[in-house]
Amino acid sequence: MNNILPSPIVIENVIQCKMRGKVAYQSNVSATIALNATFVKPYNDPSGKGYQRPVNPKRCNDFAVYLSKGQDALFTPILLNAGSLWEFTSYDKQRPQYGRLICKGKASLMDGQHRLGGIKRYIQETNSEIIVPFLAFHCLDEDEEIQLFDTINTKARGIGSSLSKFLRRDSDDISWIATELLVNSESPFYNIGSIVGLRNKGRHITLQNLYRTLHLLIKDPLLLSYSKEEKLNMALTYYNALKEMFPHQWLDYSDYRITHIVCLDALSITGSTILAKCTTEGKKQFDYAGINRGVKKLSGIDWSVQGPLKYIKGLNGSKSLANDLKELIS
């Protein structure tokens, strides 16, 4: 593939630096230049030195939608290998690491394929231009480039869904409620949950688990209009009532299944029915005592790991168990 540009591209305000002995450049360019001055090495390249996955249109579209949020849509720099085709010249001797790049050829895009794909769609649909930050290595050989790509996509790990929910707690009500259930000392989940998603002995419920089960608990349309503080009180009252009904079982994860996710989801589905019965269309007053009355009807459940609930699994198992529990409270 001929990656020589028909005419050189000049990039101003560039910082030259070194990373582990490799010369690199940092700056930003317009989206149009970013698209014209980069190329991708597909995994099936005839040279045998390709490595990039086929682009996922959905991921590109999702990023374009993200960009439409405006000034809050920040994103990380794309990562490039200039392959010795970009030449740096400093503006003056007093600042030898600050200057311009003369780009004679396209740089290989190592990380940011879907960001650029989304950017391309965004500027085409909005007829606008945005700035794209980049970090470009002056020259990596093909094996170094492949190795770095592999490291980025296999060794680097995302923050995880639980920590993501924690970070969104100020903008998402259910994330906030789930977080409160883990950090509030009055909550039955206080000592058995993990905000960052790391399970260990004694902490077997993650913030993501609680986030999902809360969706099941407050899904009834009658509950949606309540404030997040009111929903938190409902959740606290319901799950505390369960813990008080089954105190030993609640804290013994090894021998009892009540706080296993499949059973907790079933209890949340059932709890949604109980909470709905405690409210009215006019939302004049919520009947918190009704929660305790509903939970008392579940007192005869055998939660032991070797009991009748031994083999239930997955969401279908939760739904099946919830149907049985609803019969008890009806």
C-alpha cells in the first residue's frame, strides 16, 4: 500500500517527547486531517503484518452519538505510528521540543479505529469539524507496533461495570441508590458488597449486581414517579425486612442462597409486586408497614444450598422462583 500523501500536511504546536527511549509527538489536528493522514493495517493484510480487527459499525455509531452531546463529550488521544514519515522541526533553539511536524506520509492507526469511525460519521452528518488529539511515535517497526497493539487490547483492563455505576451515581438515580445501599451502615448490604466489583470472602455482591436487582425491584410504573430518596427508603425497608426475617441465612453465603444473585433477583421481582401494593395512583402516602406484612408471608422459604432451590440458575430461574414467591404473598 502506498501511504505517501499527495502533498505534505503541516501540523503546528507539536510537543516532542521521549517514551521509554522512543521519540513521540503530541498535538491535535482537525478531524479531516486525522482521517486523511492515517490508515489501518487490517489483520488479513497481504504483508502478514496486519493486526486490526474489522471495524464495528455499532461502536462507531455509538461514539458519534456520544459526540453529539457537545462540550461534555471528551475523549482520549488516538495512538499512531508515523513510520519515519513525519519530520519534526522546532520553532527556536530555546524551546527545542516545541515546533511543527511535516507529514509526508500517512501514519498507522494503532488505537482509536472506532473513535475515528465515529468522528467521521459525526462530521459528515453535522457538516462540522472537531479537534482530534493524538500521540504519534516517530517510528516503531512492524513487530513493535503489533506488540503494542496487543498490549493495549489484552493487558489493559476496563474499569468494570460496578465502578462505572459508582462514577455515574450523580447522574443516574439507580446508580445512586445502589451505591447508598453499599455505603449506608443501616443497609443489609453494608458489609457484604463491593463497590469496585472485586468479590472476596464476605463481599460477594457487587454494585453492578445491586444495580440490576434494583431495576427489578422498582420497575412497576406506580413506583417510577417517586424520588430517588423515597425509592432508597423503599429498598432499605424491603431488604432489611428480609434480613430480619432470615438473619442467619442472610449472612451465611456458603450454606444459604438468599443473597446469591439468582435468589436476590427473584426477591426483587417479588418485592416489586409488594411495593406496588403499598402505593396508589395518587401517591398520597406510601404504606411502609405493608412491606413488612408482605415479607412475613415468605417466612417458610428454605434457602439452604442443598434445599429445593439448589438447582435454580440464571434470570429464568429467578423469574420462576419469583412466580412461586408471588403466590405466597397473593
